[in-house]
Amino acid sequence: MPFGCLALRDGRNLDNIYDVTDKYEMGQVLKAKEFCELCMAKDRQTNKVFVCKKFLKKDGRKVRKAAKNEILILKMVNHPNILQLIDTFETRKEYFIIQELATGGDVFDWILDQGNYTERDASNVIKQVLEAVSYLHSLNIVHRNLKLENLMYYTENNHNKVVLRDFYLSKFENGSITEPCGTPEYLAPEVVARHRYGRPVDCWAVGVIMYILLSGNPPFYDETEEENTDLHNRIIFCRIVAGEFEFDAPYWDDISVPAKELVCRLMEVDQMLRITAADALLHKWIAGNGASEKNLKDGVCAQFEKNFAKSKWRVRILLACLISIGAFKTTGISKKQGQIMTPLGSLRNKFRPGLLQSSSCSSFNPLVQAWATPVL
């Protein structure tokens, strides 16, 4: 699939692998995503733990572009609802991106764990997403891969702060964009139809997220075909282009009129008429008293478990505590090969998405949660 990207400055001196390992103690590979591997990185001086993305240059042009793109975007942004860049390295064989570590888990699990879940809770999540998106759009940056799986709570003890991650598909809107990319269920009609598009695609994706948060159901679905098949995706895409979604009973019976109104404005098929992130922040469901306080937990959780527990585009992984036994000690440097090695070897071709779960995970707390989610 075509992949738009930005170029980094030429003439930059390459780092040595020991520049990375002298500063950070690298943990073993925890997960292999489409473009990169994830591991933990502990600062040797401060003992602070971060998350590290490692992109292997040998994996091809798309991977190299994804790494360069994410580095360039992250160097430009500074917002409380975006995981911040800590450090970057480029060696002869790899790109390393060191970022803040979010340990609060995903929104799915937070909702499932609550005794009470209301529109006001969903409004708080959507408000923070819109603030991050409005900030990105003010910089002419289109995220292009907004989805519920890319939202995390920043810390385990504070579930008031939501952070956005994964910027390797993001792009500057220097004129209209044409190449399609993203996760099928969240694609805007103009992307599916291969029309020119820009920042409004992010607002559509926020509408999809909001729809799921309020009902536990995706707005566009097909139960007749196996997920991720070509026919399944074609059916989904036809419904997206037509804007065929409904506020089905009984799931939407208790949802307020302002909530439904904002969903419709975010998921307006005509991108020229779609509400902007900045304007959505002023909507009464976000800024006023439009969000209901009625408990939605039972209905929403039941649909979450039905629709997403088995979903192939959301594989949940439990990772051991950052300082669990062997998390950092098992990783060493192969002087012969000059690269970071793990006792497990390379997981890239074995786990796409990857699933690595230590037998000792249950003995340590807190747990760090992450996902492996396919991206087109």
C-alpha cells in the first residue's frame, strides 16, 4: 500500500549501537508489530523506564519510512495527551525511538473494571482525544490511524488522563492526501473511495470511537463473513461510503440526544460538512451538560465482550512488570554481530501480531498492557 512520509535531515551522523546500550539497559523483545519491535528501556543513570520501538532497516522501505516519519512528527509535538518523545537513535541497521511509558492500560479494560460507567466518562475520553487531535490539526498534521486501541491511560493510579500513541502513519497536510492507510473499521468514506482527503478523516475516526464507547458496538459491521476477509472488508467499506450506521435499540435507547447529534456530525459522509475537532470541543456533549449520568456499564460491557473479545484486530497482550526477573538481565550485546540480542532470538517472523507472556507475570505488579494490532 502506498505510504506517504517525510524526510529527515540529510547528513546526520549515524549512532553506534553502543551509544544506545551505554545509555539504556534494553529489555527483551515484548511484541512485534507490523513495522517495529517493542521492548522496555531503562535509563542507566536515573533508572526511569521507557518504551522503546526498534525499526529494522533490513525490513524494507516502508519500515524505514515509518521510522523516519514517526521521529519527525514526535519531534514536533508537545501535548499532554500525546506520549512524548524521549530519545532517538539511528544506527547502521536500526532506528530506535524511546518514548514515555503509559502504564494505565487501555480504555476497554478500564470500562470493564468499573462499577459505574456513564456518558460523562465517555465524554471525558472523547474530550481528551479531541484536544490532542485539534492540536495536531493546528500543526497541519493528520494522524490517519486513530482508533480505540491506540488510546491508553497514562498511569495505573490516575485514569483521568488519556494519551494517544503510534504516529508512524501520520502525515503533514501539504495539499490533499490520496494514499489509503489505516484500520478498516475506522476509515473515513473519502479514504475508502480513494478520494483526496485531509484532517477530517481524524474526526470521522473519533466519531467511530465515540460510537463504540457509547454502545459497545462498531458502527459498521458484517456478521455474515469471517473478519479480515476480502468480502468482509468490501461489505464494511460499502457501508462506510454510504454512511450506513444506525442507533440500534436497545443499545442506544438510553443515550442522550446531544450524544447522538455529535456522533452524526463527526461521522458526516461529506468531509466538507464534517465538524472539526476544534468545533467539536465546543459541543454541549463535551463542553456543556449534555452528557447523561445514567449507568451504561452492563449494556456496553456485554457488547464489548461480544464484539471485541474475539476480534482479530485487537489481540491483547499482558507484559510482565518492568523490573520483573530477567526483564533486563537476559538481554546482552553480541559484539560479533554488533546488535542487541535476546535469548528468544528474533520474534519478528513468529509473531505478527505477537504474543509473549511470561509465566511469572502474575507474580508481579503493576502489569503493563499493550496490544498487537494489524495496520493497513
